[in-house]
Amino acid sequence: MNVRMRWFFGFFLLSGFCGLVYEVVWLRLAMAKFGVTTPMVSIVLSVFMAGLGLGSWGGGALVRRLGRSQATTTLRLYGLAELLIGASGLLVPHLINLGYRALGSARQGLAWDSSIYYLASGAWVAVSLLPWCTCMGATFPFAMAAIRKMSAAESQRSFSYLYLANVLGAILGTLVSSFVLIELLGFKGTLHVASLLNGIVAITVFALSLGTPGRLPSIRESAAAGAEVPPRRLYALPAKGALWLLFATGLCSMAMEVIWIRQFAMYLGNVVYAFAVILALYLGATFAGSKVYRLWVPSHDSQQSAPAWILLGFLGLLPLVFADPALPIPRLAREAGFALGATRVALGVVPFSAVLGFLTPMLVDHWSMGDPDLGGRAYAANVVGSIIGPLLSGFCILPWFGDRWGLCVLSLPLFVIGLVVANGGAPERTSALRPLRARGLSAIVILASIALMLAARGYEASYPHRVERRDYTATVIASGQGMEKSLVVNGIGMTALSPLTKVMAHLPLAFSDRSPKSGLVICFGMGTTFRSMLSWGIDTVAVELVPSVPSLFGYYHPDGPDLLKSSLAHVVIDDGRRFLERSADKYDVITLDPAPPVGAPTSSLLYSEEFYAIVKRHLRPGGVLQVWLPGGDRGTHAAVAKALRDSFFNLRAFETTGGWGFHFLARDEPFPPRSAADLAKRMPPAAAVDFVEWGPASTAEGMFEDVLKRERPLEALIAEDPRVPPLGDDQPVNEYFFLRWNFSYYR
């Protein structure tokens, strides 16, 4: 392999690293401004993937039009694309903020419903991201064209070479950004690192172009000179069969990835590092499969890859086994829980991903034979499938079938492909398996798959007496009896019937200056806080992200369905922050109960200084914000306390009964000096009855006494870890804590 090829490996290694960083950070920036909702996540990821596909197709077409151009031209096109990608790291945050401000200004004069806001914000996201993502997609055909002109002998399998480097870079980007850069530098600082790396690649490419001979043979000239061009047909499929296979594998694999996150989150925990591990394992297996392909292909023909297709459907079902809670993988120690969860993920995901990592570059190489135009079209076909897959999985397959049978549905096309390959067959002289043996292997695989589907159980089987709901956001399970009822979302326990959720409503309402008229509950949960606020006889709005959760209100509270019929009760399905952004209403009390754990992905967007600034615009004079912080480490306590201190003039903090975190009350006006008796006197009779429903005291005054005696000075919480910064959108201290926990690092 010549030195120039090694340069390209380095370029695409860094490019893959940066691409993953951009995808993660841009998604987070968009969610902070336009909402943490499934449609918004889908919009951002679809725009990102659409740009890759458009750039791959358009870049290949441009190279075809420049067919007889010099090698320096294609090199400089590639360098220009990398330079523009680097500029995006600096420009995209400003573009997203510009759209956020523009929508905010337009919203003041218009009645924005959810659909219009989605259309407007989605259009702006597309404008902000699509040009740069198109440049990312164009790097493959531009680099392939440069390689073809610089080293014809190396060009026939150039896509798989670049793909291998790109995937390795993406693995590094996943791990380094999640475990180091974001905590070290924040989201914007991490973008600056990626921009710098893209800039270094661009400068190096331009420098390399200065030493490149000006005129080298084009692809068509090489063919005319007698170079053999192998046929593009594969497994006796139609001429464009490879493109359809690329589309199908992109669709199925990305749709399965959505299901994997639901299946394995309960074993890894609902933290950003869990998702980083799933992604890193997926990419690592893809890299391993691609590396095996690079070693395999010099001595084999693509037609001999038929056994991989026959096995692919079965391997796609393996997560059913390793996500089964009955699987005897013992938890030897509490500290080993995450490692054992990662083991489940590796056993379930890696075999399928590795085979796919083998097949994807093989298909592109076979179809394109180093032609950048054909390579661009092939990669674009795979990307189109990767766009449709997550949308199909999230909005159709998971709501209709759930994760267990949804995985079976997505594996079905892979079984069909395997049968077609086994029966339609490659020519016997080149096939690794004779047709009869291939059909026998297919039969064994199908029987083994049926046995696997019938034997494996989903986590929902752990709740024999349950009510189950599914929607495009989550699978929701209500289970248990009496005070032991539970709410489980995607396998993770959310909340319990507890007096502390009543305190979230009664404490701030009793401390308000005036007789309260309206309140807002962000995060519905079991509906306890919403129910307690309604007991004051005030207009109450509850915002919940998961559509199925409010439908279970009656499971936890028998009077729930009747309460929902009240003219005072309003339930909105939306992200709480996004709801406030597009609303002009003001409230006497806003109470916040984020989904656990305290370090859950995007939870910081409901604890940040930026969010508190939004809340202040929606509080009436004398209004009170109640924030529940459900535990967390000392650094998180201090970061949240500092963010509240910097946002409001007056704060009070109370440790909850049982040590389940803290209740914070925040307002700009001083808190009136009220005793437990004073607070109890302000309660309507129905509210007093609701407050004592579950104890521990038998009177409202006793309940308030139990709360007030647990008050903690705010400065004492800050002193727990004074070096930690205030929690902000750019510095999510509660979510990214690897360096802090292991090396006592503070920004």
C-alpha cells in the first residue's frame, strides 16, 4: 500500500471522528432550542442522513461530469469539502440560535400550535444542517475519485478502505466525546475541536495536492486500454440488486438500533454512557466486519459471500435472547451491573453488526469497482434506507408490535434475502456452498430462529399482572397493587406512589403570595402532583413527553378519569421546555419532576440556567418554581443549586423524606415567614385531605412540619462541591461525570 493511501486512511479516520461529534452535538443543540421530542430527534437525524445521501449521490455525479479532470482538481474538491465541514462546527450553533430567536419573535404575533411549530423548526433545522451534511456525504466520491486518478491499482476497493477508516474514527468519536471532551470542554468547545481537526485535514489535503502529478488516466481511459471490468450482477439478482440490498440492510439495521436501545437500556441504565456503549459496540463490530472483508476479498469473489446472507436474519434475532431477563447472567456485585449489561449488548448486537460490516463495503465495492459515481449512488442507497429505518421503527413497528415482535418483523426481510440467495443462487463454480447445501443451511437457520423466537421473553414478562401501552416514544407498563404500584417506561422504573410527589404541589402553592389561580406540572408520571394541584381548585396544566403515560392515570388513582373530565384539568403531550417556549401563559406555580435518574440524557435541559430563564417569563409576580432533584452526587447538588442561585433572588431547599433528593423553591420576591400552621391554614379543605392521604402525618400542619424541619441552607449544598460550575445547557454536569467521578476533574 503506497504512502498516499495511508494519508487517505488518516483523513477519513479524523473525518469519521468529527462526523460523529457533529451528529451528537448538533442533535443536542437542536433539542435544547426546539424540544426533546421523538419528532424533533427524527427530524435532526433524518436531515443529517439525508445530507449524507444527497452529498454522496451529488458528489459522484459531479465527479462524473469532471471525468477527464486532473487529480489535483478532485483532491482540492475533497479538501474544500473538509474545510466547509470544519466551518460548520463554528457556524451551526449560531444558525440554530438565529432560528430559535426568529421563531420566538414570530411566535409573539401568531398562535403557534404544535404542528406548525414542528414544521417551522424542522425547516430551520434543515436549512442549518443540510449543506454541511451534504459536504460530509460528498467526501466519499471525491476521495474515491482522487484515489482512482492517483493509484489505479488501489482504487477497485477504495470505498471499503475509506469506510474502514471512517468507522474507526466514529468509534473514537463516540468514546472520546462522550467520556472526555463534552465534560472537559462543553458542547461548543467539543465542536471547536472537531472544526480544528477538519481544518487540519483540509490544509493537509491542499498541501498534498501541490505534489500530485497533474494528469493521470481517468476511469474510462483505463477501461479503454483493456482493463477488465467485472460484472456488477450479484447472486444472479437483477442488475441493480446490490443497490436494493444496500437499501434493505440500511433500513433494517438502523431500525433495529432503535429497538436495541429500548431492549438494553434497563441493563445499562438511562445515562448517556449507556447509549455511547451501545453505539461503540455497534461501530466496533462494524469495523471488525469491514476489516475481515478487506482481508477476505483478495482471495475470494463477492459471490462467495452467500452464507453471510443466510445467517444474517438469525443473527438479527439474537438480542431477543440476550435481552431476556431470565437469561442466567449473574450479577456478581453491584459494581458489575454495567459491565454485565454491556456483555448482554455485546453478545446480542456484535455478531449481527459484524456481518453487516462485512456485507456493506462488499456490496459497494462490487457495484462500483472504484468508480466514484457508482460508489456515491451505492452509498446513497444505503443512507436512504438508514433514514427510513428509524422512522419506520419508531412510528410504526414499535407502537404496533413492541420491541420483541418488532425485531422479528425487521428480521423477516433478511430471511427473505437469505432464501433468495440460497435458492436463486450464485453460479455453482464460484459459490462457497453448493445450492443443496445452501438450502439445507437455510432450513437449519429458519428452524433455529423459530425456536429462538418462541423461547425468548421480553422484560415485560417480569410483570405478570400489568397494563401495557405502546406508542412512538416508549413502551409503558403499569404494575403492582396498593402503594406498591410501579410505572415502568422502556424497562426503567420512573416513580412510585409517595407523599413527596404531593409536597411538590402543596408546598409551593401554600407559599404563594396570592390565592393561586393556575399551575403547571412538568412531567405527569403517575399523576400524583397533577391530582394534588387540582385539589386546590385551580386551573392545572400537566405536560408529559410520553403519550401513553397519562392514559394510565386511573390505574394509580381511581378518581383519575373523573378528574380528567374537569374543565380545570388539561394534559398536553409535549416536551416541557418546548411547551413553555411556544406558550404565552403565566402561572402562579410551576412544579418540575424530571424523569429519573438525575443523570438521564437531556435531563439537564430542565435544570439549566437557560431553562430557568424561560420559566421566569411564565411566572406571575410572586409566583413560585418548585424543582425536585431526585438525588445525584455532590457535584450535581452544587451545580443545580448554583444555577438556581444565579437565576432567582430567593431560594429555599428542603431534603425529602427518606433522603430522596431535594425540593427547591425559587422566586424573585422574598418568601413570607410562614410556619407550618400558617401554611396549613392557606389550604382548601380538599387539598388538606389530599395532603394527608398517605401520611406520614395525620394533619396538614404535621405534614408541613415534617417538610420544614428538613430545610437545608443553600450555601451548604454549594459547599458540597464549590469548584463545580453552575449547570447550563453547554455544561450538563449531571449527565457527564466520568472525569469528575474518576479523576476529580472540574471545568
